[in-house]
Amino acid sequence: MPQRAATIESLPMAFALVKEMQADGLEWGEGYRPLGRLALAEIIEGRMSEAVDCWLDSLDGSAMRDRRNGFYRRHLLTELGAIELSVPRTRRFCPTGVLRSYARRGPEIDRAILAGFVLGLSTRKVGEVLLALLGRPVSASTVSRIARTLDAAVAAFHGRPLGTRYKALMLDGVVLARKTGAGALRRPVLVALGIRADGKKEVIDFRLAAGESAAAWEGFLSDLYRRGLTGEGLEVICADGGQGLLAALPTVYPGIAVQRCWAHKIRNVLDKVRKPDHDAVKAGLHDIMNAPNRPRALSAARRFADAWEHAYPKAVACLRNDLDDLLTCFRYKTLAERKQVRTTNAIERRFREVRRRTRPMGTFQDRTSMDRILFAVFIHQNKSQGTSSPFSLTHNS
């Protein structure tokens, strides 16, 4: 059967053919890009010329007069690289609608730029990456304009209204480093994570702070309160042992039971114990934490004190001083429910992902890059839990 030659008359037809050929295992290499750019420019210029012809034809017989007025040059960045176009125009009309339909930058380019910011790159470094990708420099002003679309999403996330759909709240501060003129500066990030009635977890918000003082925590929590997180329906707040946070909680959320984080407490107790006894002490703490009910937990705590008070009085005092808050989780009947609220490990897991993503950088470039990547990681984690907010990391040109 003779083969039939196919005439490619449109971009959709071309894309369909490319997809079909790739499915057959054809390796393209890089040689197709120059020809692809020429073909794409020819198609776009043809459509713009058609638009000008239609405009002039529509004026026949009307009182309005117009005539062609030459061309001007314009660049378009695409996934094939940069193409240069001759844009036709008249005295009264320019086919900008055709250009808008193709966009000044392809969406893949914008996603590459936004991905660079999510990875913490500076404006200059994003431009360098795109130079290698496109074979043409992208101006810093263009990169900055696209960055502002991501920054707008971050600002909207920080300012969105909040509801009262959480049964538990986790609060923790984690230290990250960013670059300054005086070297690396370590600053905490205050994080609030909520547990919904269905057990799903959501990073509610975060804030880059100068420290973990009572004033810093009170400012962060008061902002959550003003936006709708009033504490209605909230059963418990799980917090680390930071004195600033513990001092701020009664001011913003009085009357809500506090659960001290068991993970932090175990680390604090073990800091006061010699290394050879770590395993035995940790086993005793786990007996308290995993007890089937509160009376059995109190019995395990007494046994722990009897066993270790002589050798490690400071370790036993560290546990005893906060025991009531450590046992708040026993208001829940099942171990599965208690596990959800007795540590801030859910926040720690999210910060491990932040560190994994930023480890090649060493430190964040600046405060804005910190905000961007934290937003990106937390939104991704929320989405995986089915609790994502409507904030996109893509930009529509």
C-alpha cells in the first residue's frame, strides 16, 4: 500500500505528529530546534498577516480609513528557544491578539522561572539558567516580574481567611539560615499546623521571625486569631517546650488544653543522662507515653522516677515538672488518636523536606527566597493531604 504524504497545516497537527514519533522511540537530539523555531515563526507571522488583511477588508465601504504601516521586531521565548518575529501593523491596528494567544513567554518558560525561585535561586542565577536553556538571555526585569506572581501567591496565603475546622493545633519553631552582608544569619520559622476532624493535617501558616520570644509568638498567633482561627472547636494545642510560646498561649488561646511535645521532652531528658543509659531511660519514657490510659501512665511515671531519681535527679525533675501537660493526650481513648496530638513531628517532617530541597544551596539567598520555598513545600504537603489552599505555583501570561 503506497504511503500518503501528510501536509502539516497547524501547530496542533505538528504537535500530534511529534508525539506520535516520540512514542515510536524516535530520538530527536538538538538538531530539530533551529528548524522548529523557523517553522514556528513562519506560522505566527502568517497568522498575523491574515489578521491585518481581515482588518483592512472589514473597512471596505466604511468611513474609517487605514493603511499598512510596516513591521516591528519582537522576540518570543518558547520551549524551543527564542524566536524573532516581524509583526505587521497598520496606522490603527496591530495583531496583538495573535501574539497574546501564543504568549510572550511559553508557560514552560514561566514554570522554569518559578521553579528556580522555589529552589531559592536569585534573579541573576535564574537568568543564567535560562540562558543555557534558551540560548538567549532573559532580562532581570522579566524574571522579577514573573517572581512577583509567586510572591503574590505567598502574600495571599499569609492573608487568607481561616476557619474553625481544626480539632488540634501544633505549634513549633525551626531554625533556618539565610545569607546577609555579615554572613549566614540563623533565624526561626514559626509554624502552625492544624489537624482536622477527619485526621488530615494542614500547614495553616508560617512566619519568619527574629526569635521565639513571647512577643513573636503572640504576634503570630494573634494574626491567626484575627483571620478566623479563634479556637472554637479546638480541643488541644501541642507545643514544644519553648518558654516564649508557652507564655503566649494563655494570652491568645486561654482555656485550651496544652499537650507538651513528647519528642522534645524525650530529647531534653536524654540530654541529662549518660550515653550508656540512653536506651534504658528512653524505654522507661516510652512506657509512660504508650500506656493504655492515664492511670497506667501515672504508674509508669512513678516507676521511672523510682528507677532513675538517684542517678539522674535533673532528668526526673525535667519529666515531673511537665507531666500533667505531657498526659493531656490521654483525653483521647485510642492510641491512634493520641499519636496524632502528642508530638509536633508532623511539622518536623515538613522541615526535613525543606532541608532536603535546600541542602545544595547551603543557605537561603534572602528572606524572600525563604518565604517562597517554605510556601512551595508546605502547599505541596497540604495538597498530598487533600487540604491544599487555592494557590497556584504556575503563571498564566
